[in-house]
Amino acid sequence: MPVSLVPKIRLLIGAVVAMGPGKADLLEAISRTGSISAAAREMGMSYRRGWLLVEALNAAFRQPLVETLTGGQGGGGARVTEFGLEVLRRYRAMESTAARSVASELKRFSRLVAPVRRRK
């Protein structure tokens, strides 16, 4: 039986990943939670790792994708900018287009991959 494979897109600037599936998931989590720390926690990563990824995202694009909000009575937080939402929409569209365009080849390729063995 063929193995189920999923293509993943990573967009590189030289050797640096400007956008990939993990960064896109982080942007979605920040948008949903309003917080880098909550988004990182939700994804099972450290707050520091989340911050480093946000800094890398903001540095890779012409405008910030994430803005931090200063604290107050309700505390600080973060939000994905309109520009960040546009980057995310375009990235997800590329993922969908790529998956559709390679679907038949991926099906044939999956027959060449060893079956996944369950751990005992």
C-alpha cells in the first residue's frame, strides 16, 4: 500500500528560510492567540524560539509581519499585521497550488517509499 506523502514548501533567501510551514503555522497561532508566548506554547516550542522566528520573519520581508503591543492593564501581546496576513495568504495559496500540481507524481512516488513501521 502506498505511503501518504505531503509536499512542503520552504522559500529560501540564500540559505535562510524566509517562509516555511512552521513559520506559517506560528503566524496563524499568533493571529489566533494574540501572543507570541501563547502561540509558541501551543506549538510546543519555547518562548525564545518563537521570538527568534518572529524576528527572522520580520527581517526577511519589506514590512513587519508581526507587531508587538506594549503592556498595560491587560498586558502586552502581539498581532499579525495586514501585510503579514497577506504574506500568509499567498504562502498558503502556493502550498495548495503546489500540492495539486504534483499530486499524480506524488502518488507514483509514494509507491517507491518504504512503508512506515509501527513502533512496538
